[in-house]
Amino acid sequence: MIQVKDLHKDFGEKKVLRGITADFRDGICNLIIGQSGAGKTVLMSCIIGLFRPTSGQILFDGRDMISMKRKEWKLLHREVGMLFQGSALFDSMTVLENVRFPLDMFSAMNEKERNERAMYCLERVNLADAGMKYPGEISGGMQKRAAIARAISLNPKYLFCDEPNSGLDPKTSLVIDELIHSITHEFNMTTIINTHDMNSVMGIGENIVFIAGGEKAWQGSKDEIMGSTNERLNSFIFASDLFKKIKNEELKGLQNT
């Protein structure tokens, strides 16, 4: 589990995060949601160590990341998988080489074992036949699956996904959501997803942290969203006519029971 306690982050005079406290639990999909500029990207960046918080704690299974020494941080970093918004595959490498890259850099496996592990990860995301192709030769959805395979190649305890559905069509987005969800449960990872996609929220949002104005404004599950009385959350979630309709239908159903 990852715990954030009273986290603050300032950039000069600008206070971006204001005392956020939240738990991100093992074996489920934890989502960070909020409007652009709310602070959710800064929050994730602090958790993965790209930004140093102004104050507060970030605990990885009880280990305070902020107070870690360099050697401890390097060991922790090997337990982290990262799925970047644009997939971030190396164009000059084959898909298999991309997936094997973290193994080449950080594992003690021999070459045969690294190739076997990389192939296993490609099979897990249904890309076994694409290993010898280059990123430019496969679709955006396949690139995203290849990036997921790379992110899990070192069998991480913690998986971070930054806008995993960015640039994908709705059908492919559902495939990516289901893949991340199933892998999270299969490997009992602490998965944190930064997303704008309301389909993801309602599909795989098992633990949702809603950020507004740099503060945690709400936390709960996708099942609790429909009954929420939090005005800021409702304004964000039900901004579209589709979700307003869903909310109204839910309320009508409750009134008729």
C-alpha cells in the first residue's frame, strides 16, 4: 500500500498541493481524477519521485520515500513499473527489445532468461506475434499494450499509469482498462492511474481520489460516486449529458423502490 500523508507541494509562491492525505491500496486500481490544473499530475509526480514535496510523507508499505537514502531509493525504484502517457517506446528497438530493456538494465537474469521473461510479458498482453516488429509498424493500441508489457517486465509491486487511454478510441480504451485491471489483480500490484477518462472511472475505479484546487475533495469507489452529495465531485463527474442521465436514472430507481 502507498500512503500519502499531509502532502504539500509549492512552486515558489504557488501552492499546488495542499495537505493531501490518501491511501492507495494493494491489488486494486486506484485512480486519481480531477480537472486540468487541479494538481493530480503533480501528486503522481511526487509519489514516483519526480518532484520532491515541500512537506509531508509518502510511504511505500511503511517506507518513507522522502527520507530514503540514494541506495534505498534505487532499490525501491526497481519495484516500480511506469506506463507513460505516450507509451514512450524506443523507435529504434523492436517491440521485444523494448520490453526487455528494463531487464537488460536492472535484472541479474542471463540473456535466455531475459528473452523468456520479455516474451511472457508480450504473451500476457496478447502481442506474442509482434515481438520482431518496430513501434512504428504497430497501432497505437498495440503500442500501449507493449508499454504495459515493458512496465510489468520486472514484476513490479507498484504500477503507475499516466493517462493510459490518451489518444485511443473508446473500444481500444476499454481493452487497455481491462488489461490494466486484470494484471493488477493477477499480480496483486498497487496500481495508481492518473486519468481524465470517465469511462475508466466507472469501469475500473475501485478506489478513486478526487483532487480539486490542490486538495483531496473526495475519496471512494465507482459504486459510491452515484450516491455522492459532494458538489465539486458531481460538477466534475456529471459535466457531460451522458453521466447526468445516468445519475438521474439512478435517482429515479431509488425513488421507485
